[in-house]
Amino acid sequence: MRNFHFPGRSTVHATNAMVATSHPQASLAAIEVLREGGTAVDAAVAGSAVLGVIEPQSTGIGGDCFALIQPRGEGKIIAYNGSGRAPKAANADWYLERKMTSVPLTSAHAVSIPGVIDAFATVLRDHGKFGFDRLLQPAIKAAEEGYVVAPRIAFDWKNQFEKLKAGTNTPRYLLPGGKPPVAGDVIRQAELGKTLRAIARDGRDAFYKGAIAEDMVETLRGIGGLHTLDDFAAHTTETTTPIGTMYKGYDVWQCPPNGPGVTALLMLNILSRFDLTKYAPVSIERFHLEAEAARIAYMNREMHVASPEHMKINVAEMLEKGFADEHISKIRMDGLLDLPNVAPPMNPSTIYITVVDKDRNVCSFINSVAHSFGSAIVSNNTGVLFQNRAGGFRIQPGHPNCIEGGKRPLHTIMPGLLTKGGRSVMPFAVMGGQYQPTGQTHLLTNLLDYGCDVQEAIDMPRGLHYEGQYQLEDSVPAEIVEGLKKLGHKTTTVVGPLGGAQAIWIDWDKGTLTGGSDPRKDGCALGY
């Protein structure tokens, strides 16, 4: 079906096990764990820890994590919420008294308690065979002995030079020689390696208690943060039940709020009202309908979605087929809906790992530091780069997503899982901050409406309607762009690649696995 000009690559096939990540070094680390008899979760943790070193703009142990896991690929699916909370002392009045109407993204106030390490420990406790002592070794080696900077990572590093130059400790840790590294440079991070060694030896408490936590709190409080040692010590990962909807005979599963997965499910519910197959996969009509579905879904997310105990409308109501019908029923093919713009922070940086092991344990695993290089704050002596996920809060009393002590912010990262008849068919996700709900919807409709294989579905040209503009990749043909303009869309060419995806298709009848990995990133799928 490759009738578009985006450069494609072949699908990867295997019978035993498979992994797909955004960097070959992480894919290899995960495959080695699988070959040693590790589970899908063991492999995901090993690969993710490597990415936390070698892809610092996207993830790290100062970030957050969500996961969907289905043991043996059938039956109960377990959702893990490894996102962090605001410090107990945080509240809207404190910020408003200081004339802050939004959370500054490169301040200590943007740093919620990092959730990754506790999430790793929790999923390993439930589904792993190995411990941190084995699984963190590839990451430790990369940090201490050095890693080679890959092209896409170098691209992001260069784009964030000014942010890093102005950050807290980031010039010392992340700008060797005072400038961003280029592809082919070797980077070493001895302090981060030492921190990882402590976690490998002493477990999650080495991060949330003791000297490492003390250094993190001292760093954050030293630049105005409200964090305490008790905030770190009290952090826990939540085990929850996924939410889902049916599309084209398949069940699509997401983590519940404070994850944003309901946004993609709502988009799919909207698009299920239309026959996309009437239109070409790269067509004015298809891109227009996707944009209108996104505008409705994102608007409702911003109005309603937050940490679940603060939501005034529940997810089940949002996933009813008649939800938002006053807008959906007005979608037309000759113009745009009259809707307010929503403009939450873009949050473009994330990594996603998908793994299926020889026993068909399925792991959909996503980690992030939120914006590229997170808050641009590195802990004084530990090498830990902090996320800026608390930037997802509003400082708006009465809003369900208003900042509050001990509360989790509305997130952007969302692992996905496709099942049929209760069995896993495809663990998948599309990285890229606010693009993720649109990206997952685009990927699934490429597969289920247009009959693409997983790699074709990933390769297909993309767009994101955001902040009143339709951001389109340069692979979208000029005639499509012009047609969208005639419908009233304000279009712009997106700077750099839009998102990045990984997916593994499971064929139970043939006993095979088919992997795809996004050429917009440095990574690959590997299997054996």
C-alpha cells in the first residue's frame, strides 16, 4: 500500500519475543534480558533505564511512568500509574499571592515528585524475574563508560541549547565543553552512573530516602521549591483498572486519569460515526475529520480531565456514545466547527517501549520528563534531571486540574493496548506530548480502516490540530494542505518530526510477532 512518499522501512518479524524502542541500544539491552529468560517487564525496565541515560531530552529517572500489562496476553489487563504528585505545601493561593497564573516550566514549581523508580520497582515486584541489580547494568555502563549521541537526539539537544544554558546545573551536566553535543559525540555522566549504582544495590529507597533524596530536595528548595523529604518518602505507584472503547471490532485500552488516554478513546468514538474508508488515507477529508475529532476531544479533556478524585464528570460518562453530541452532530465536510481553542503546554518529549516475551506477556510502557530536557534542573550531585510535569496543572481555583498539595497533574503520556476477544493484539503508543491522542488515533485508523501493516501505519504522514493551527508534516502533499486551507484550517509545517511510534502485532494463529518502529526517531524493533 506504500503509495505515499514518506520513506518507509520493513516490518520486523519473530516467533519468540520482540521489543521496539526509540534507540537501538535500548532495544538491544531489552532483547538481551529476554534471551536470558527475563519477562516483558524486565526487558521494558532495562530498556527504559538505558533510554533515561542516552535520550535525556525525553526521559530519565527524574521523570514519570505509565504502563499497561497483560500477563500471557489474555485476561485481566493491569494499569500502573507511576506519575508524581505536587509537594504537600503546594496550593493555588500560594502561587496567586505571588502573581503566578501558570506554573513556570523551568522552575522548581514545575517539578512533581519523580515516579519512574517506584514504578519500575512496582511492576518488577508484580511481573519481573530480575531485580535492579541486573536490569540497571546497561544503563550504568552507558552513563559511566559513555554513549554515542544519535542523530535525532543531537537534533533535540541543539534545539534546546538556550534552555540548557540557562538551566540549573544543566550547563555542567548536559553541555560538555559549553555546547550541545553532535551526532557521534561520546557523553559520560559519572554522577548519574553513581546514582544508578546506588539504586541497583539498595532498591527504590535509595532514590526516595537518604542521601540521593536529600540532594534532590536541597537542590529544589535552593531555587524556591516547596519539596520536602517527606514528599519523596511518601511517593507510591498506583495500580488501577484500564479504560477502553471498541473500534472496528477491537477493544482499545488506556490508563485512566490523571492519564490523558480518554482523549484518544473519545476521538475514536467520534470517528466511528464516519466511514473513513470512503476517503483516501492521505486526503483532505480524512485529515479534516481527524482534526475535528481532535478539537472536540481535546476541548473536553481540558475542561474535565484531572486526577480522578477531582473530576466532576466521570470517564464512563465521557465514553458514552452520545457524549459531546451537540458538537459531533455538527461536524461537516465543508467547514470547521466553531469551538474555542485550547492551548495546554506542548510537552513534546517522551519515550515508549513495547515488549512481548516468549510466554506472550505483553507490556506497553511509557516514560517521560515532559518537555524536552524537562525543567532544565539537574540535582546538584546526583545527575538526576527533573521533569516539569507539574507544569500540566492549572493555577485556577475551582478547575478540576488546579494545583494542590499531593495531587497528580493532568498528564500527556499514554501507553495503549489493542485487544480482540480478550487477547492482546497490539501493544502500541505514539510519543510526542499533546500529539499522543491524535497520534494513537491516526495509527489505529491507518491499521483498522486502511489495512496498513504496523510499519506502514507508523510511517504515514501526520498532522496535529493544536492552538488553532493544523500542524502538518512536510510529507503531507501540497494539494492536501491547500484543500484544508479552503475548508478554513490555518495550516503550518511542523518543525521537525511529529511524534514517534512503536508497535508489535501479535498473530496468535501463526505464532508470530510483527514489529514496527518510527523512522522519526533513532530506534528499531528487534526480535528473535
